[in-house]
Amino acid sequence: MATNYLICDNCQHKNTVTSERIVFCKGCQKKLANNYLDWKKSKFNSSFETYVDGLNEYNESVPKKTVLKNPIPKKNPVFKTSISSPSKTSLIFIASVFIQILIAAIIMQGNSNPITTGGSKISYQPSLTSNYLNEVKWGTYPITQTLSLSVPFELKESESVLPCYMENYITNHKSSKAEASQSFSLTVEKLNFDSYYKIQDADFVSLNDDYMNSPEVHVLKEEGLHTIIKGYKTYVEHGSYIKDGNEYLYENYTLTKGDEGIKIILSYLKHDDLLCKYADIVTLSLLNNKQVI
């Protein structure tokens, strides 16, 4: 009796041949090597019955393959039952886990220490000699319709840090300052430039606060950065200086848009961790939605 199935040479599945259209294996979906349509190309006058009669001979010629019931090899356990003699694989696994935990801890520690504009990593602990804590009074102060600052000390009207000659070429001038115990200072100068005489950009950029303008203060500047803060062209300068034996960090922002000009100057003790945290918050409130050129 003629065989009515065709063995797949790929997966050894026996495909029942019921018609001339059995071309693909039902087991692996691959094309059958001796399907009727291909067979007939070399057997022009042969019938389907002749094809079926020859299947037994073809099936016997198909190379037999060993098909694994579970083709996925069983992995050896990482940890052996004998604790006294751990395998090399176990030791490598334990070491890799430990290293990943260590790296994660370092990253988490780094994320908990924000970076100031000056690029210094901070661990936020207040100084033991801090005498400004009773002055802390957080508030959000609008500078323009689109700019505002979160400030740890009250921002009040103050004397201007602009040189006298500039007063002749500006209008709508307002000076504000937040300060605490010669430890922290935020100076804000807001103005409009004269439409007939524009103050030189370099002169406006070079303006410093009262701390930095003190006698015998040597300012160490780092490379500046051009940026855009909420539509204002901004030049950011930062660095450090020593005043009365204390080391300070500073951040100096020069913002211009049309005839508007704004100076925001931040000075704070370098080694007071809590003040560095305060400075970070002020900076982030200003740099929200910034774009670096």
C-alpha cells in the first residue's frame, strides 16, 4: 500500500498528502523538498497517483535527525549545594552582584549631591558656626513677568551696585538684595537701557556685587557660558574670591532682551554646605527651561 505522507527533511514531521497543494510542512512551516508541484516539473506526464506511489521510497531516503524533546540545554545551578567549595561561576556571579550594588550606591550618592553652576559637588550639611538660620525666610520673588527667583532670605530694595555714570543712560531702574550675616548675598538689578545710548555689553557684564567690590578682593573667574533663559540672552560667569579670610563662590548672570537689562549676582560661603544647597535652589529657579547656545 502506498505511503500517503511526506516526511519533512527539516523537522521530520510526517505531512499527510491529501492533495496536490501540500507544499509547506505543517510542523515547521518550511517548504517541503519533494512537494508535488516541484516533483512534477521533472515528471511532465506523471500523475498525482504516481507521485503518491513514490513517497515511500523518498521517505526512506530522507536523512534521519534526532529531535530533542527539550532543545534548551539545562544550565548548571550557579550555587552548588556544598558551601565549602563554591564554583568559579558562583564566585564570578557574587562578585558581579557586589560591584553592581556598589556602583548603584555611588550613583545614588552622586544624585543626592547636586552640582552648583561652579561645578562643585555638595554634601548638604549646615556649618556648625552658622548664625543665619534664624534669618531664613523662603519666598518666591517675581523679577519680570516671566522670571522669578526662589530665595532663602527676604529680597528687599537696596542701594545699586551700578556705577554712577550708568544712571544717566538707564530708566525704570530697581535694585534689590537678599543677604544674611556676610554669608550669603543675592543682588538683583533691573533696568531699561536708554534708546539713544546703549551701555557697552562688556561694562554691563563686568558688574559685581558689594562683596566682590570690597577692597583687596581678588576674583578668580572661570570660563563663561552663553545661554537663553526664558527669552533673555544670558551670559553666565562663575568663580571664587576671598574676602576677610573667607572663601566665597559666586554666580553672575547678565540677561538682556531688547532694551531690558537684568543683573543677578549670587555670592555665598564656599565651605558652608547648607548655603551651597540654598544657592543651588536659587540657581535652579532661575535656570528653569534654559537653552544652551
